Amino acid sequence: MARRKYVVGNWKMNGVKASIADAQAIFAAAANHAAVDVAICPPFTLVGALVAAAPGAAVGGQDCHSENSGAFTGSVAASMLADLGASVVIVGHSERREGCGEGDADVRAKAEAGLSAGLSVILCVGEPREIRESGGAIDYVLAQIAGSVPDDFAADRLAIAYEPIWAIGTGLVPTVGDVAALHGAIRGALAARFGGAADDMRILYGGSVNGDNAAELLRAGDVDGALVGGASLTAAKFVPIVAAAAGL
Ligand code: 13P
């Protein structure tokens, strides 16, 4: 089964009620590109409103707690996202690994919670700049994969997002060859662990993707889509990325 292209907007801590109209415009335009799966992950505060405003669209959270309920002030359970009608959750984003001290075991537990709640999971990995410069990017990312990808899941419900930290929000992008090398290494590690199911898992690239560079990045080997931050906030910037994925 060919893997469908997947383009996901991670709105990070951006968006207020008025931003729902931007998301609606994105989903409306994306509907012209039926070959591409599109999802938007707004802040938790907008998940319910966006589900209501865009029936049938894929809406997700940017994180979840690993537990289903309890004394975890400020946290949101995967089951709560599912209860709102979300269908996907991002886990292990570098802004949480680095900023909130989340390690591979935490990320794995969150991924398992998302899967148990019936959500699809986008599990992020990616190396910091000094690891890239020392030539250790592949080893670093494969260790993250080994430590944070759960053992048991349906292959089409867990996507990996490779997001080199130094490329996030900087305008810097790895060469297409470097992206293909990383994605190929990730695919190889998944195949070694999960066999043929690895062929059905999508591997997204993230980090300064925009309408100008999307087509080239999405054509790289083993790149099945994009996880987009800054350029996902408006239809004007995001839809060209979806169109690039559709045109491949
Ligand atoms: P930018 O597209 O803003 O670089 O962010 C990428 C990202 O972190 C998506 O999760």
C-alpha cells in the first residue's frame, strides 16, 4: 500500500478564537488536494472549537500526559483530546524534550497513551546543532527512535517526524541529501524492529518548511510529508505546502 502524503500544521503557542477562521480556510483549500492527508494541531484551548468548526477534519493536540487522569496540574490526557474529537497527537517535540525535560521514556509513555486513547500519534525526533556538526546525527536520532517508539501499534497510526532542532524556526534547512539519509536510516531502523510494517509508517520532515522548499524536501527519499510550524498559521502560507505534496 502506497503511503499517502501527510502535511501537519503545528501551531505551537499561537492562535486565539479568531484563528479558527484561518484553520477553516486551510481545511477548505486542502480539500482540493484529496491525495494529501492534512491535520492541524492548535493549542489545547482551540481543539474543541476547531473540531466543531471543521467537521470531519483532522485536529490534534501538541502533547498529552502519559496518565489518563489524576493530580497533574496543567496537563491534558490523551483521552481528553479524544473526548473533544481530536484524532491525532504530537509527542516528543523538541520544544518539550528540551524545554520541559522530557526523555525518551516519557515520550514513549505519551505515545502509548495516545494510541490507547484511539488517537494517531506523530512522534518527533531530531538532533541539536552540535550533534549535527560532530557527525553524530544519525546515531542520535536512531537512539531516540529506539527509546521512544512503542512496541505495539498499527503502522498507519504512528508517524515519525524528523525535526533537526537547528532547523526549527531558523530558516535553515538540511540538504535534501541529508534529509534523505536521515529518513532512510529511520526507515531502516523501523524495518529492523517491525519488519514489513515499517513500509506503512510515515516519516515526516519538519524544520523551516515553506511553500518554496516543500516540493524539493517532499521529493527526497522516504519523506512522506511535513510537520510545519510557522508556515502553518495561515492558508496563504500552508496551502502551497499541501499543494506541493499533492503535486508529487
Ligand atoms: P517551523 O516550521 O516554524 O520551523 O517549526 C517546525 C516545527 O517545530 C514543527 O513542529
